[in-house]
Amino acid sequence: MKQLILFLIILPFWNCKAQTPVKSLYNDSRELDGAYYKDFNNQLDTFVGTWKYTNGTTSLTITLIKKVMQPLMDESISYYEDIIVGEYKYIENGVEKINTLPQLLVSKDPYEYNIVGNIFYESTNKNLQTNFRDPNRKIQGMTQAMFFDHVNNYPQKLFLTFKMMEGPYTVNDELLPYTSYTVPFGEYLLVKQ
């Protein structure tokens, strides 16, 4: 009988697990260890899809997908967050310069995709900033970002601004092998495919 009573006392605690706090992706700072920063309003979903810029024989195709509850280890804490990841293809004058689109099919760390991010840079939560990487060109010290803005009244269009955030630097005045990326900095009007 004592064992039955002890079992009944312990049973409710048997499946007790710590709950993961769920916070907003949009306006909560990433300071809570173990938290999940969720895209509550599904704003990231509005960027998902294949988008294409065309100007004559030059085109930029970007495919973006949403990854849910992705783990991130920061300097002192770890947490989960929803993010956008993507890859791209750039054709200039009919010649394919770079194509990372096949990388979307490879299961890997979401932070190793060539386009990744979830920063909304305006209070409307409709303008997304992502990081960008060119796997063929490593430029020491250069940081760059892509800014995706929804075109008013046209949900099938995105305005992309691709720009340098910090310039490259040299060590001992060595020449850099590259001073620009395969995809030129600039502005692109993308149409959903």
C-alpha cells in the first residue's frame, strides 16, 4: 500500500518537463536562454517563394524558404528562432555567373545558406533584412546585406536593395583578389514566379 501511495505521489511529476518560453520574433530582444522567438503573424511567409528580376539577358533568381524553430547558439545563450533561408542564381548577358539554388535541397545548418535572416527593419514588420554570402568570393572585411521590401498594393513583387554595409580591408597593403561579389550591388524589382 505504501508503494502504491508513493507511486501515485511521484506519477504527476514523472512527465514534468520545462516549458520553452515562446516570444515574439518582431519585438523581443534575444536575451532569454532556451526561448523560442516565433513568427507569430507569419510575416516571414510573405517572402517565401521564387522571385525573379529580369533586364534583357540579365536575371537574378532568388528562392526563399522559411525554417521554423531553428536552434541558435549565441555568445552566451542558446535559443530558437524562425528564419528565412535562400539561394540564388545570377545570369549576366546570357551567361550564368553563379547558381547556388541546388543548395536548397541539401539539408544543412540553416545559418550556412547563402541568404539567411529574420530582421524586420521597420515597425511595419514588412521589410526584411538578410545576410548574403557569395561562396565563390571571400572578401576580407566586407559585410553586405539584402533588404527586401514589399511593393505597395503588389504582393507579387518585392523591391530588393543589395548593398555593402562595411567595406573590405587589406592586410599589409596586399591586393584583394576581389572587390565585389558575383551579384552586383544595386536595386532589383523581383516578381514572384
